[in-house]
Amino acid sequence: MAALPLATLFEAPTIEGLAALIRKGTRPASGRSMVAIQPAGSRPPVFGMPGVGGSVLSYNALARLLGPDQPFYGLQSRGLDGSEEPLTRIEDIAAEFLREIRQVQPDGPYYLVGICMGGVVAYEMAQQLLAAGQQIGLLALLETWAPEMSSARRLQRGARMPAVFGFVAGRLRLYVETLARLRGPERLRYLLGRWKFLVDIIVQRDLHRGARAELYLHAVTRANLLAFQRYAPRPYPAPVVLFCAEGRKVAPTADLRLNWRELALGGLDVYTAPGDDSGLMLTEPHVRVLAAQLKMCIERAQPSVPRPGRA
């Protein structure tokens, strides 16, 4: 039986719901990036772009804490299920996400959020929407570092290497490091286990046996990193909101996150939230502070939205 994508957890968050999907043989349509994390609510929807790993699961708590009246959709990277090749240009990722977003919301104003590298994707999406004559209600970057204009000339060594080579190399390093820590019978058992795994691969003629999801994740991560390194941002003629992890250890004079000030011609509004990195910002209890701040920013950008119980 094929594995269900992790994003299925949003459609069926209980054991009973997952069992029902499995019995029906229901699977999310391949080739789609959008995940309805919280589709209910009367407010204009918020769209969240993923970090470098491409998954939208980390948005779950944030979406819930924004309130039951706030729809929230996540856009996950192409290629996580192995059905398509990942995209390697921010411009292409942004265009693909917008194609799906505009099926849900044809016209603006749009409310865009991006975590880590996803903030760069959201930034490019806002640029493309403005170029199409649409309005941006909010562009919020969560612990996003501004790409450097010269980044395309300084790609990391091996960035263009096929993902499977990097994946295998990483596995080999892990095996060697594990062997170095083991002694006596444990080392022998580990070697026998690896040998059996290798024999299974040969017999089944399946190079990626038992590791497909990990390989797909590795390929998406590499593609997203390459896209980030290639991207040359253009000045943005509107405001940008930046949320920084307050525990991140950076020199005040060398904080690349604040380089967005040079690009956000409409001004950069900076908030800090608990956590040492983007992942911790989105986990309990830190995410509660982030959610309260983001909710305030969304409400400020929607002054005409009626509040429950008001005429």
C-alpha cells in the first residue's frame, strides 16, 4: 500500500479519519501544492509558504491559534511525494503557488506568510501579484534571511549534483559515523543489518528501498536551497513585516535578516518572537506569542472586516 502524504493529517487529523481515507483509497491529488490547514472562516484567507524542507506541517499550531474565523492554507513544495521534479527557481515556485492560490482567491488583497526560505518565495509572489495589478494586504516574513544580490555567482560546491548522489553520500557518512561509535558485538550486528539491507535492495531491484520519503525530502531541500542561492531580489514598493527569532545569536551589525530594510521601500516593521530559530518559533509555547503578533498585523491590515457580534 502506498504511503499517505503527511499533509493528509490536516484532512483527517484523527485515527478514525485516517482509517476511513485508507479504506476508501482516497489520496490527495498529485501535482497540487495547496493544503487546506484551516479552510473555515469568514475572513480573507492567509497563505503560508514552507521552509526549505517544503512541508507545511509546521504551520498547524499557528493556523489554529489565529482563530476559528481565519482561513489558512499552506503551499508545500513540489516533489515531496516523488511524482514531480522539484523546482529550482524562486520565480517558478512563486508562479506555481500563485496559480493555485488564485483558484481559491481570484483577486486581492492577498495575505502572504513565509517561514525561512518560504519568506523569499512569498516576497516574489507579492512582486508578481503587484505586477499583475493585484493588491497585497500583508507580506509577513518569519525568520527569513534576505538573499544577497550576488548569490547567483556563489553557489555552493556540488549544488548542481543530482540529489541521489548527495543522499547516498549522506547515508554513507552516517554509517561510518555510527560504526565509529560502536564496539564489539554491536558493530558486527550493525554491519550485518546494513548487509541485509543491501541484499534486499539488490534482490528487489529497488535502489531507494525503505528510504523514498527521505530521498524526496532531500531532493526538495537541495532544490529549494539552490533556488534561494540563485535568487536576486528586486526592491519591493510596499511595506514588509519581519518576525525575528529573538534567541538567534547574531551580531547586531551583521544581522542579514535586517537587510530587508534596503528592499522594502514601503518600510520594514520588525517584531521579535521567542525561539532560537524558525522551527522553534512555530512550536509550543513560543508559537503563541508569534500567533498573537501575526493576528494583530492581519487585523490591522483588514480594518473593514466586521468583528463577531458587531453590527
